Amino acid sequence: MLLGGVDVGGTNIEVGLVDAEHQVLARAKRDTPYGGPDAVIATIVELIESLDETPVAVGAGIPGVIHDGRALTVPNLENWVDQVDIGTELEQALGVPVALGNDVNVGLLGEWVAGAAHGFDNVLGVWMGTGIGGGLILDGRPFNGSRGAAGEIGHVVVRPGGGLCTCGNRGCVEAYAGRRSMAAIATAMVEAGRSTSLFEIRDAEGKQRLTSKVWARALEEADALAEQLFEMAIETLGIGVASVINTLDVELVVIGGGLAEKLGQDLADRIERAAAPWMLRPHPDLSWVPAALGDDSGVVGAAALARATVLAG
Ligand SMILES: [Zn+2]
């Protein structure tokens, strides 16, 4: 039984054909279109149809609040109007059952069934991307909250009255640690006279935006502004993560997203050090690790979600 997994990110959409052992047998990938839900749905359908075999069901991770197959809010995709019934539209277009989840919950699910979180009962997943996402495994099962909105660690407020967040509030973790916010701060600082190689690296890499690859290269080249903004990102993220650990007493923190893939254990260690001063009594064996499946965690998790839906009938 082959399942389709779809990972809709702010930068690209990836799909994969996944078997019962959580192995990705085939993959396809495209840039995320800017045209809103219809364009995203059309791209998903094209990508799934480009795979060698038709999956028996499809799971999709969407970067927003997902409840009952509807996308309640999708803050990090362009031109996305609220409350789109993307599940029904995808089912009609693909002709197979479709299960939807929040992209980070789905990514953590992938890590839980086949990656870094395998065998753990209480896990916090922190995904660093265009925004900052969070996911939870509690008491040995994925925890999505009463309406699918749990785990939004990016919108934990760490500096009241601070930087403007993509959600409209001020001082959220994401306002400092999300790539979109970091790019806006970098732009503002360049306009104020600071110099940085970030935008030259972006152009040299042929990117439209400051992607995780661009940030990783700037940090590697010891670009002062990149280091300063990255340090601020890690510091604020550490405060937010520590508060969640104090609340939930997890035993494992998994760091995912493009930066985790590029910086690996170093990134997990830096966030651990930033969180340490703010934690009360963490689990003595609390560990901090990067996601193990890399790019595949979303696709594997989405397929696992689809499998659960099919098996549930
Ligand atoms: Zn926010």
C-alpha cells in the first residue's frame, strides 16, 4: 500500500510516494506558487500525478491552522484567504481520500514514526522556516489541541511591545526567529547603513528570498549582521522553548526545518544553551536533536497521517 505525502512549505511544495516502512520511493518538488489556494491545490495535484504510481490516499501538511479538513488560517503563504476547504478540493481533484494536518505537526509525526523522535512519548518539535512552527507529542500520541491550533510556539510572546510579528501581534518568537521577519530586519538595517553579504549571497544563489541556504552561507562566512540577527533569533527562541518545556515537561526537543538540516546538532546545541537559563526543572535526560529525516520528515509524516486515515476507514 503506497501513500502520498505532501509537504507545503513557504518556499516549495514536496510530494513523495511512501511505503509501509516509511521509505520514500519517489519524489517530486516545485516552488510554492504565490497565487493563493487554487494555485497551491493545482500544484499539489500536478506533483501527485507526476509520481509513477497512484497512492491509495494522500496526506498533506499545510502551514496553518487545520481543523476538520479546512485551513482556518495560513499566515505564511501569499494570497491565501481564510477558511479554504482544501481537503475536499484535493479529494475531488485526486479521487482518493485526503488527510490534512498542520505542516509542523505532520513533520514531527514523520520524525516520530521514523526519525529522531521515534520511541519517545513526550516531544516538542520546533521547526525553523519562513515562520517558526511547533508540534507536540504528549503521552505517546500526537497532540493537536481542541481545534488543531496547538504548538504555535512561534507566537509565544517573549518581548511585549517588541518587534511586529506576521500574526499582527508584537514581540512573538517568530518576529525575531522567523526567516521572513529576519529578512525584514536585515533589510531595515541595510537601509540604516549596515553592510552585509546576505543579499549578495541571495543573488549569487539565484534565490528570491533569504533562504536557509543563504543564512547558512552568510554564517559560514562570518557575516557580522547575519551573526547578530541569528544570535537574536536563537536567544528569543530559547526563551520561548524554555517556557514550553516548563509547561509540558517533555523529554526531547527536535529542531527541524531548513536551518536544522544545514546546521544540524550545532543548531540544537545553541538553542539548548539559549533555553538553559529559563528552564525550571527540566527532565534530567532532556535531549536536543536536529530532525533526522531532513527534507523528508514532512512527506513521511503526511503519508503516516494518510495511512492512519485509511486504516481508520
Ligand atoms: Zn506572532
